[in-house]
Amino acid sequence: MTVLDQLATREKESFQHTVEIFKPFGGIDVVISWCKTEMTKDWRWQVIEMSSDIRPGRYCFYFDSDRDYCAFLLKWQN
């Protein structure tokens, strides 16, 4: 099993930090792109509710690093 396989099957409860955000339709793409370039340790995201033209989507992000978690909160938590 590769490192990518292990991360893909890793349980969300095993991460140290969790944050939920709400983004309008199409807004999550910018967040994901930012995470791919800025995060230094393992992280994962999950769709809780899909966005639509009348309501934002709900997404949970999971982080191992205190630094990544704090950077995410400063950038994306409203």
C-alpha cells in the first residue's frame, strides 16, 4: 500500500484538527487549490452538503499540523 493509499483510507477521527466551512457554488475549488499549495502535513476534506444555486455547501477539513490548521482558519474561517 502506497502513502497515497494510506492517506485516502485514513479515518477522519485520526486527524488532530477539524474545521467546517460553508462556500457558495464553485467556491470550494479555490480552497482546495490553496490547500494543495500551502499545507505542509497530511490533510483531508469532506463534502457534508453539496452547494447549490440557492445555498452554500458544507465542507469539513482535517489537519495534522497546528501550523496548517491555523493558516487555514486565518484564510478561510469567516
